[in-house]
Amino acid sequence: MNKLARVVAIDSPNLTDHDQAGLTGWVHDCGAFVFRLHHPERCGVCWSALRNAQAHNGNWRKAYIREAAS
């Protein structure tokens, strides 16, 4: 059975939703997701694609990963 991972943004920073392992991370406006406790400094995906202004714009939302059977 294949499984898909779905990133779920947390709308309120006060919510404590998390994945099955109890982890949360951050999703950038471009769709990149990273597991970090604290707000990331820059987006590695945007930085690698030379979208440097977007990489540092701070548009991150707290999120977690939910697995869904496909």
C-alpha cells in the first residue's frame, strides 16, 4: 500500500495540532515544508532557485504532516 503525505497548515499559532509522531514544522508560501521547532530564517527551496527575496520574506505558517492511504 502506498501512502501520501499531506501538509496541513495550522491556522492559529495557539493550536497544538501535530502529526502521529507529535511533530510540527513550517510550510512556506512556495509549498516547501521543514521540520523545525522555531521559525526558519529562509526557504532553502527558494534560495536554491535564486528567488532570494522570496526566500527571506518570512511567509511561513506552522504546519504538520498527515499520512493518507492512497
